[in-house]
Amino acid sequence: MNRRLIVGLSVFAITIAAALGAPNTYYLFVLGMVAVTTIVSVGLNILAGLSGQISIGHAGFFAIGAYAGSLLMLRAEWHFGAALALAALTAAGTGVALSGPALQVSGPYLAMVTIAFGIIVERVLIEWVSLTGGFGGLSGIPKPAVLGLQPVLRESVLFVIVLAFLSVVSFALLKRHPWGKAFQAVRDDAIAAAAVGLNPLYVRVMAFAVSAALTGIAGVFFAVIVGFVSPDSFTFHRSILFLLAVILGGLGTAEGAFIGALILIILPEFLHDFADYQLLVFGSLLLLTLRLAPDGIMSLFRRWAKPTAAVRPLSNPPDLPEFVTQNKQQMPLKVTDLSIQFGGIKAVDSVSFTAQPGTITAVIGPNGAGKTTLLNLISGFYRPQSGAITLGAAQLNRMGSRRIAALGVSRTFQATRLFNTLSVLDNLRVASVGQRLGFILKALLGMGISRKPEPQLLEVLSFVGYQGDVHSTASTLPFVDRRLVEIARALVTRPQVLLLDEPAAGLSQDDKKTLAQLIRRIASSGLKVILIEHDMELVMEISDQVLVMDSGAAIAYGPPAQVKEDPKVLAAYLGAGTTDVDLTRDALAATTPVLAVNNLVTGYDALQVLSGLSLQVNQGELVTVIGANGAGKSTLLKSLVNLLPTWSGDIDFLGQSLATTPAYEIAAKGLVLVPEGRQVLKELDVVSNLQLGGFHRQDNGVAQDIERMLERFPRLRERQHQKAGLLSGGEQQMLAIARGLMAQPKLLLLDEPSLGLAPQLVTSLYATLASLRDEGMTILLVDQMATLALEIADRAYLLETGKIVRAGAAQDWRNDSDLSKVYF
Amino acid sequence: MWPQLILSGMAIGSMYGLVALGFQMTYAVSNTMNFSQGAVVMVGAVLCYCLNITWGLSAIAAVPITLILCAALGLLIERWIVRPFARNGSQSWLLSTIALGIIAENLVMLTFGKEVRGYPSPLAETPVSILNFGVYPLELVIPVVGLSTALALRLLFTRTLWGKAFQAASENPDTARLLGVPVTWLIALSFSLSTALAGLAGMLIAPIANVSATMGTLLGVKAFATAMIGGLSNPWGVMLAGVLYGVVESVAAGTLGGSYREIVGFIVVIVVLSVRPNGLFGRSQVKKV
């Protein structure tokens, strides 16, 4: 028997003994209240802890249980058991009804709906005098005489203690059951949950129902033990206290529900002589707990808990387990003339292709080309406006994401979406159970809990090459493992079509090679693989056919070798031949450094992106950094302005280190970033955007400079009083640059200015940049359009996987055919 | 009877609106709220009562002092009750501010006392007659103060550079930082402004609703409801929702009976939110995969 069960049983035994030996009704009463509150906490913990929906209205369910039970026994003279059952059902029904509006909303809005519910119930109790007795309430509620119990207080208290113990055990079982995992999965990531076939709505409604039912049951026992109910016991305040009990004990922990209830009931009794101080102490205790143990009191015990023995998958990756491919069919996935628009922009514009079983179809294209949108259309997260997606006889374009998942279309996400609080194994378990969760009461009884890791899930993990502990929490995994586990999770749903969204992004060369082999092996088992990827080497190596997208449209489709030579593809990637005007200038003999970066290391959270990058920009120069997507170009610019913290290395700007300067003071120093995606302030008009560009300026020249900007960009003058969000992409880019110039930069940083712009706009944008350069502005430019960037640049750096691998004069690079290898 | 109900509904409603503006303001820049706003309303009323009535300071001095103290309280709340609990996307700030509200209420109960005290005010003694209906002058003053505060805030946000910086910070904090806007500082400022508004509401409502340690709780909840049905993205919407909510409540209480005030009011809240999950005047968020 494990230690946890022993402690639990001991506490249970002590409580029973205390109830048996209690010298007077006061002690019995307190014990009974602890037990009742424990049941409420367990109920609320299912909703708030497991399913992540905070309720500040549980006194409402408590009241409904108490009044329904009391009325059935008093007025209808029902037997206790029947009254209890109907009261629980009434509360559950109310929970389901409330989940209607509650599931429409989230965050503070959800809190509001539950608060409103609680207060409405309380006021109705007061108002509906003929039924509830109004302020006076109901009295003379009989003690139960069931299961051979005498209708006396002591035996009722013993009864509710047993139930409270069972409810805590039941919570622990639920948490280990696929249902409990499903609650947590939906809380962690509803979109990923839908992608593995769960119904987030149904799961959340069930959380409401079970939570309300338990709280209602507790309400009946409350009425029975006190013998009297009145609206005073079911106030807004009571709801807050219930929530506080759960938080104090520890959200999502079984024992926490008991500990919270114990504190909530016992503390006021201890402070009996200081009644005025009760809530003061309680409030302070809560603040203290939140500060010292944000995860509740139970989390303090966790450090003594014996860690689960590590279980690792087999080291020799087997073939893809058979159960994964049992669903495969010999029918292709056909996409025909698929289109969708967002706000007038054609994100996907009549795209067609066919994916045959056992093949890999790669979708490539510049950022913003519509690749992920295409994937979202196939997996049902968006509905196409026209066109068809068929898988055999099934019309996927008419279905929602869950039905599509059930038909065997499985996917991964660009920003890996694991269920972060679940273990690796549980991520797979949720996915493999998917829609077949079964009846929730079974979960509360602990039926269908797997004790040992399922061998077939371990096989899938070893197949994808995951070698860590299967009990590790997903949020703690290294980056590569997150990707692998996400692929494994997609596989255990038994897909016929596997959609992978940039699986190689951020991986090292070695990891990419392993990944390429993995994808190949998945496809060769007969699955249809559709892959979005920026790493051209990987795409060219493993795909059977490549679909190239640009601005929503398919510009090329065929085998890799053919696509590679397509001039349209080259133009889309390198921007070659989009300008006829000569924008070059003679090399500049600049030597005064403005910016010197030395050995910069940085990244996001656990993911290191830049590994020891060094570069220099001199006075009056236009320097460009080129490199494939994911090489770290934008990361470099963000870390220069301290939007990302520097892990190590120096940034020296005009002889000053910027390491400790907060981001908002950087602009005033003269280092100004025009960010990727423009980031104009959509709700403000053009002139206000420009004013804010000069926010830090103390001089009187702002108005004059705005005038100058409107002069330079006549399109902006025409639209000066329009909200920036209504401008076209090209105008927004103009505005972003103008806004940057308003800050009087000594060095202007430009991040992907040509992104998502039509070719003729790109040309005029580059003409603008060239003229800025000729006016003497020092510029560091990062852009996907390498050919154009090299045309206006004086010097260039080539960035690969976080390091500068080549540096030189831009003119030497202009006709360098090696350069396209960076992209292909 | 109707004009009277509507007028007093507008008066109480613009109080909800004032407090709700505070919720809206802090949520806009920081995605956090001070759930002890109701307690701050009470603190404002109690402070002003002590200064003005107990210690005999003139109202001209008591009102600005109370406002300043409430604003300072906001800074403290942001720094010590919200910021440490709002890191890495945690929701603990919700509970820590609720806890603060409980503490504040009970501290006041211990020091100020449990009894309900009337706040004598020349504006709430003799009703004036308008269209043959008697209303207290204060009931006319309150909506005027409420709406002109909303108007002043609107002008502040749309006409001044700092107001625009504030809008920038709420729309896109990273970009605002790039432009040189001290976002962290603005967040502190928004809390301070929000508690000042709550304090103002407390002072305005004291002569009508009396002063007690528990006067703020329900008002805070209703102000929160107002912020929700107004939609958190629009100050005008919040103020308008406050007035509407006040009128609905007042009419329900006047025609159906006292405790229908909350029943009808909160049913309206649930219905509005289930039909418009982001409030009546709120912007919907785009689902992004």
C-alpha cells in the first residue's frame, strides 16, 4: 500500500474516531461542517482545478442542493436517499444550464457569470417566500434514517465523513482517469484538444455538471446536519470562501480540498473569541499563501513525495506500431480550388493538389503566403469559402475540426501545442482515447484507469525517437522532444493524413536529419503526409511533390527538382528581377562604428536562437543580414532593442553598453526598430501614430517633422485622419518607417519590411530605403528579399542557425549563385 | 414614478460606471483588475467621512485629500498586491485583490466600527421638484459628475500624447515600448487612476447610501458587472452600460420589489454575456490557430 493511501486512511480513521468520541454536539457539528465543505471543495476543484474554470458562485449550487433536499423531505415527505438523488440531479441540471452562458465567455467574463448566478440564487431564496420561507428559511429538516442509521446528529456526521472521504478518493481517481486528463487537456489547450478529437464543449459541460452535483449533495448534508436552512448561509461571501478554500489547499489536488476545508472551518473556531478578526486573519492567510505557496498548501508536501520511477521507451526504435496504421485507406486526399478570404485579403486563393497514400507533399512559400491557413482549412479550424476537400467519399470542407480528426486527419502546430501540465504519456493517452471517454460516473469510481504505461504508446514514443522519461511534464521538455511528442500524439489518433506545420523550425542540423528520416518512415507506412516547412534542404530531400504558395496562390506544383528551377519560385523567394531601377551605390569607406555586437547569445525561454553572433554597423552604412527563415534574424533585432533579454555577449551602441537599458529608453538613445509585421497602432489615426513615434522627444520640432513625413509619403497625407488599421499593407509599412524616423534614429533597424507586400510596392519601398541611405541614414536591414537587400546594401552578413557564417561587401555577393543555396 | 426611477437609476448607474471605468482602464493596459475596487469605494467614503465629519475639515479640503489618498492606495495595490501575483500569466492577482478587499473591509470594521452612519450633506437633505417629482440635488449632480469624468477621460485619452501612449500600450505593449512609452509605469498610473475614481464614487454615493464598512462589496460586484456588459475595450461603452444597468435595476426594484433589483439586474448580465460574450460594446477577439 502506498504512503499516500496510508496517510489518507489514517486521517479518515482519526476523523471517524473523533466523531465517535465527540463529547458534545458542538464538536460533531464542526466535524460535519468540515466534511460538508470538503465535498464542496472537491466539487469546485473539479471545475476550477482540473477544468480551469474559476467559479465565484458555488454557494448557488450549494443552496440549490440544500433547499431541494429539504423541500423534498419536508413538503413531499420523500425518503432521504431519493431526495438526495433528486437534489444532486437538480444541481447538476442547473450546472449544465449555467454552462450554456458560461462557456460562451472566459476569464473575467466567466467569473462574472458565476457571480451573477450565485447572487440570483440567493435573492430568489429571499423573494420566493411561499416556497423557501424567505429570510426565515426552512427548519425541522429530518436527519437521515438510511442504511440502518439512527436519525441522530452523530450518525449523520459519520455518514457525511465517509462520503467526504470517498469524494476525495474519487477526485484522486478521476484525476488519473482519461476523463480527468481530458479536463486538463481542454484547460491547457482547447484547440489542440479538438485536434486530437476531444469535444472541448462537452468536456467543459461535464465538468460543470459533476461539480454542481457534488456541491448539491454537500448542500443536502449541510441542511440535514444544521437542521435548518436560510439565505444567510448562501451569500456571495460564501462563494468566495469556497473558492479560497480550494486555492489555499491547492488547485487540482485531492488532499488540498480537505486541507482547504479544514482551514476554512477550523480557523474561525480557533478565533472564536476574536470573531471580529476572523476574516482579517483569513484574508491575510490567503495573501501569504498566494505569495509563499502559489500552488496551495499541498504543493509544500510534494517535495517529500516519492517521484514516480522513470520509464523510458525502448532505445531501439521499432517500426511504426500496427495500431497506428490500422485506419489507413488507399484513397487520396484531394484539395480542389480551395479559397478563403480574411477582411478582403485572399489568404488562400484557389489552391488545388492531391496527396496520395504513402507520399509526402510539402507546402512551401514565403512568410504570409497562406501555408498555415491552408492547413487550418484542411483540419477544419477554418471553413473554406469555396472549393472542396475530399478524403475518399467524405467532404471535409463541410465538417468541423473534431469530425475531421475522427476521420483520421491529424496535425501538429507551428508553435508546438502540447497539453503542458500533463505528462508525455498522458498527452498520448488523451489523444488515443479521443472521443471514446465513456460515461463520466465510471471515472469517479475509478473504472478504466491504466496503472502501467500502455506498451503500444511506448512503442510510438520510441518510434518517433523520444528517449526521455514518459512521466515528464510536457512543459519541462526540451524543444526537440516537444516536437517529437507532438508528432507521437498525432500518430496515436490513428491518422490517415498527417499534417505537419514547420516541424523542423528551431531544430539543429542533426535533429533535422533524424526528423527527415522519421517523416519518411511515417509516409512509407502508407500515411499521407502534408508538410509545411521552411528548411529547403529537408523539403527537397524527402518530399514527393512540392506545392509553392505566394500571396495565397499556388505558383508552382510538382516534384522537387522541377520546382527548384521554376523562375517564379526563385522570384518569390529572392525577389529577383522585381526592380528595373538601379539602386546600388559605390562602396562606402565608413569606419566609425555605430553598433558593435560581440558574441551575442539569446533566445526564447528554453530555446536558444543566437549562439555567439558578432557584427558591426558603421556610420552612414546600410548593412543587411540575410539568411533563411528561422536563422535568427528577427531575434537579433529584438534583442538589440532589449525586447528580448540578452543571455550573454555585449551590445555596444555609440560607445555605450545597452545591456541594462529598459526597452522603452532605447528609442531615446537613437536606436529605433521598425518591427516585423509593421505593428502600426491600428486604433489610432495616422498622425497620432507619427506623434507617438516622437514620444520621447523634448524638442519643439515634432509638428514640423510630422509635416516632413507627410511630405515624404504623400499617401499618408491623404489618409492622415484615418485609423492606421484601415490602411493597406504598403501604407502601413510606410507609416511604420515614418514613425521610426520620427524618433530621430541614429541607427534605424528594419525587420522584414517587404513581408506580405505586392511586388510593385516592394520596389517603391526599396527605392525609399535607398533614398534614406543616400541622405546619410545608418540602417541595419533584415529582409527575406535577399537580392533586393543586397542591391541597396553596402555590406552584408549571412546568418545561419544563430551564427554569422559569412561577411563581406554587398557588391561581391550580388551575382553569387551560391547564395540561393541558403534558401534552397 | 417613472422619471424618478430613471433619474435615481442614472445616479447610481453612473457610480457603477465610474468604478467600472477603473476596471476597464487597468485591464486595458495590464490584463489585470483590482477586485478590491468595491472596498476602495468604501475606503473613499469612510476617509471623507472621517476628514469631513469626524475631524471637521471642510469639504473643499476633504475631497481632494481623499482623492489623493485613494490614488496613492492604487499605486500600493499595483506594486504589492497585483504585480507580484500577475507574473507569468498566473491568475493569482484575482484572488490576491479579493483577499485585499476582505482585509480592507474588516480593518475598517475594526477601526471605523460596524454601524451604518448617515452622511449629512446639503445636497441630499431637501428634494427639489422637477416636473412635479421630488429628487435630491445630489441625484442630479452624480450623473453630471459621472458623465463629465467619462468625457474628461475620453479627451485625455484621445487628445493628449500621454493618452495616446496609453492607448498604444493597451493595444500593443511591445510596440509601445519600442516607441519609448514606459508601459510598466503606465500600468501603475492606471491603477492609481482607477482607485481615485472608486474613491470619488464612494464620496458621491455616501450621502445617499450612508457610510459603512460593508457598503462597497455589492457596489463593487455591480461595477464589475457593468464593466463586463460594457465590454472591456471601450470606456464610453462602460459608462453607458453603467447608466443602463442602474436604470434597469432601479425600474425593477421600483415596479417589482426591492430584491428584484439584483435578480433582474444579474439575469440581464447573464443574458447579455451569453449573447455577446465580449459585452455590448466590446470588440471580439479573433480566433487564432
